Amino acid sequence: MVSHTMKEIKLLFIQLADTLLRKRYKDIEHRKFIRLKDYISLGVRLFDYESGKPCSRQISGKTLNISKQGLCIETSTVTVDGVDVFNNAMSDEQGLEIEIDDYQSSEKLKALGKVIWFDMTPKQKSFLFKAGVYITIKNTQDMNRWYSLVENAKKANKGKSWFMRGIKNIIHKPG
């Protein structure tokens, strides 16, 4: 039991150090991303800005981290018909066309996104790849629905930072 608790403490301090010391994309990282209790399903495809048309088939993914300006997409698929969706979406010519399941409504939210970072080294046994995406929502109704979704997630997570959850998990371990 002691070694299990020590592992949790070590993991907590590693996360804390990573948060304090890593400053990649510091102009974007000042935003607070909200960790959702449940994931939101979404579909993404590569999109060409010049032609205004999709360049790939849609792939499924989910997100657990959101903010008004972006989200972190998790997926097990990164290549569709030989097209590397997330790497190509980091270019100036292409981005992502995103359809987000809105659990508050039956309609999907639609957004365009620019991949800011991409992690192709899955660290979990589920082999999920992750991409940080800055989103743009043109439709005012979709933008208002997205902001509402983010605000509701903030309210649900108020006072539930990863650090405090880690401390509570260590303290409240059943004996």
C-alpha cells in the first residue's frame, strides 16, 4: 500500500513540475483548459482553406479538455487513405473541419481548427494520439452553444483541479 501511495505522490509531483516548467506555446497556454467529467465525441477531417473543401474522410475522436478557444482531440486514427490528417492540419493551407456532439442539443457544433501541437507517442495502453487545436466558429449560434458548453463544464469542475483531485485521492485512500 505504501509503494502505491508513493507512486501516486511521485506522479502528482511530476505533473506539477511539468505544468510549472513547460512553456510550449506560452501565448496560448495561459488559457485554462477544463477537464470534462465525460468525453465529448467529435468527427474531424482535413480541410483545404483555399478550395473550401474537405481533403479526407472523417475520423472519430473525443475530447476531455476544452476552452473557449480550443480543445485537445484524442483519436486512435491519424492517417486516412495515406493522408496524415493532423500533421497536414498544422500547415497554413489546411486545417480541420470539426463536428462536435453537443450533449445539450441534438445538433452538432461545426468549427474549423488549426492544429497547434500533436503528440504521436501514445503514453497509455489505449494508443490514443493527441492534438491541441485552436478553433474558429463562424456561425454565431454554434459559437454561443460552444461557449455555453464550456461555461457549463467550468461550473461542473469548479474547485476540482487535477492537483486537488490528486491530493484527495492520496488522503482518502481506503485502508
